[in-house]
Amino acid sequence: MDEGSDGQGNPSDNPLHKRDSPSPQDRSGSRISKKIHIIGTGSIGKLVAHSLRSLPNPPPVTLLLHKGDNKDAWDASNRTISITTNGITVSRSGFDVELARTGWRSHGKQVSLDEWIHPPPDPGAALAKQPSRPVPDADNTDPIANLIVTVKAPQTIAALEAVRQRLGPLTTICFLQNGMGIVDEVNKEIFPDPETRPQYLAGIITHGVTSDGLFTATHAGQGSISMCIIPREGKEDKYSASAAALLAILRRSPTLTVMGITPTEFLQVQLEKLAANAIINPLTSLIDANNGAILNNNHLTRAIRLLLGEISLVISLLPELKDVPNVKRRFSTQRLEWMVTNLARGTAANVSSMLADVRQGKQTEINYINGYICRRGEEVGVTCFMNYLVTQLVKGKQHVIDAEHSEELPLAFTKNFEAPWTLSKQ
């Protein structure tokens, strides 16, 4: 297939292949905003924000923080983000900051911060009356033109709920996350109506970045971001001008190295990364070891091949890929095993993100990795016993560690604190 075509129309109409900046106005005549909001200040969020502010004539960048403590830490950090590359630290400033606290979801309903701390006499009645996004910044209705989402997959719904009233059909949302099935979940939970749904972009990241602090990170491995504008359903214009404008801004960054690819190729690259993550992440989490530990181990190799056998079969049966040539060869068990081995060898000393989450008792992305394979398997008539087993084992281990942390008694003594057991002696 020609490089400039995705099989969905004239290649010249696809903004992925236009290097020049788009017109500053959309077809309605409205001026396109260059202001970018970023929700999620983890390692990738910091790298993206820092890279955007490093551009000549940088766009306005606003960080959306979900904790008041983070706002205090931001003020204490001189309001800068610092990235260290090859031992050299560069700090960037000029960011705006807004507080967008997320609530909690209880039995499928959103629960506000105040509701959680001060439960009403009749919780069921109060929850039934609860607004769709009851968070402290509900008065802020300034529209968000461009939103980059870098929170982990399980936190996506809560993060978008926090700014739901500021998002609409003129908004462009860019998802830079691990896992698959996130956009489908967002459409179901947040934007069920295609007419009022924002334009989406999605990216696959190969950069190696580790967080050193709330607003500091180390860029340990130069990579790239493969990006795709997701065509809009039921719209005459499949790609909005605002989405093309955001993509053009991101492609200006030499650090991010953004490459636009077609939806079909994007899906295949996404599935390749998913297959690798479905092996390395859960296995390292279960054996509590660095990525290299899964190499040269006959027992783990047998498990890897069983997992990849299911993954390969499910991918080869996906209806989205039925007309794509060489799918069975590209996603054969042998090629996927070769990819996993190379990735594990190249990152042998690294701790996978899932292992880091499990060690802290945090919710992992397993539902969007092996869980996604299980769900798609059901759709195509394949029961994925191995991937289901691994999913439950990871969840079980995370639950055990979370319970252990809950049993710990944190003692934070201040200088004026008097222990209760000393009062009887006075």
C-alpha cells in the first residue's frame, strides 16, 4: 500500500502526511486554539510538557493536578519541570497550573470528595442525586481545546470525569497510554453520543522515562511516538482541523520524535506492543524480578509460549485486520516470541511498570493488556484460559500487597504530639 494512503480515501486529505502547519481556522471559521492541557504528571506527562515548552515559540501548556498537595509541591519546585538526559538536567518554566480533583466511583456512580469524607445519613439516596462530575472545580467551565491524557489506563475515566464539563465536540483528546480498549471505555462511560464526542488522537510511546520526583524525571532512552488521528464516526470530516493542528505541534518536537501513521498500521503496532507487554509485565510482576529474569528460563519459556499462542490466535481473527495482508505472519507465535525476547534483553535491568505498581499495592493496567486479549477472544470465539489465569494472579497479588499496606500503622509524630499512653502519668 502506498505510504501516503491508509486505504480510506485520498492520501492528501489525511493530516498524518502533511508536514506543514494547518490553517489557523477550522471550516466553521473559528480560530483554532494552540493551548494544551495535560492531565497526568507521571514520567510521560513530564516529558511531553517539558518538550512542548522547549519549542521555539512554544504553545501555552497547562498542567491539570488532581491533589492539593501536588499544587503545594509545584510552588515549592519553583514551578518548573526538570528532565535529565545523559547526565545533563534542563529545567523549563512558563506552565499554567489548574486543580482538577477526581472523585471516587462507588457501585458505578461518581462520589465527590466531600461525599467520601462526610457520608450522608442515606448514602443511596444521595448518590442517586449526585451530579455526573461532583468535584471541587465544578465552577470552572472554560472549554479545553486540546487535552493530552497521560494517566495510567485505570485512572482515565476518573481523570476525564474531573474535567467533563469542559470537553465537547470541538475538543481534541490525545491518549498517550499503555494498553488497549481505553477509547471504547471512554466512549461508553463519558461520551456515549457520537455527535458530542471529541476528536481523538492516540500514541504509542517507546521512550524510556523514569520519574525522580513529582516534577523531575530522567529521560533514559530516546524513543519515538507513533501517532494516529482516530477517524470520527458518522462525520463528513473524518479528521478535524484542531486534531491536525495538535499533531503538527507535537511533530515539531525533536525530543518526542512523533511519527504520524495510518489507522491500520497504528492498530498493528499497538497490538505488537500489547503482545510484548502481556508477557513481560505480568510475568515480572508474579516472579518479582527485573525484565531480564524471564530470559533463559525453560519453565517461563513454556508459559510464554502458551500465552503467545492465545494472543496470536486472537489477533489473527480480529475483524479489523481481516483484509490486511501478512497478519498471520506478522503476529505468528514465533515472531511475537522473538519480539518479547529482544525487548526483555534490551530492558533487562528495568523494573516493569506493572511490577512497580504491584509492589506498591496499586491498581495495575492488567485489564487493558491481558484482560483486553480475553475480551477480544470472547468476541471471536476463543477462550483465553492462560491470559485469564495470569490476569487473576496479578490482581490477586496486588490485592494481597494492598491489604498488607492497609494493616500497617503509620505513625507521624509532631513536636507537640503527646502519646495517649503518657497522659495517665501526668
